[in-house]
Amino acid sequence: MIVKTAIDLAHNLGLVACAEGIETAATLAVLRELGCDLVQGYHIARPMAAAQAEEWLRRG
């Protein structure tokens, strides 16, 4: 309920909701259902140097 409220608040203020620390597919699925706009965390990608990040983004 708290996460849904935070996402709704961001949207009502005209902001984008970004969740951090996403480590599992299950967490990502719940956030998608709740309408979260962006996510970041180990489930998406591990920390990397800028050059690696550019290549990672190119690969899609």
C-alpha cells in the first residue's frame, strides 16, 4: 500500500516514479502492476563503468 501510494503521489504531482534496489523478477512484476515508470537494481544490471554502460545500452 505504501509503494502504490508513493507511485500515485509522484504521478499526481506530474513526476516519474523510479524504484531502486530491484533484485528479483517478482519485485519487478509487482512494480509494473502498480504503474511504476522506471526501475534500477541488480535484477536489471550490476554497477558498471561508463564505457560498459554505453555498450550495455547499445545492446538494448
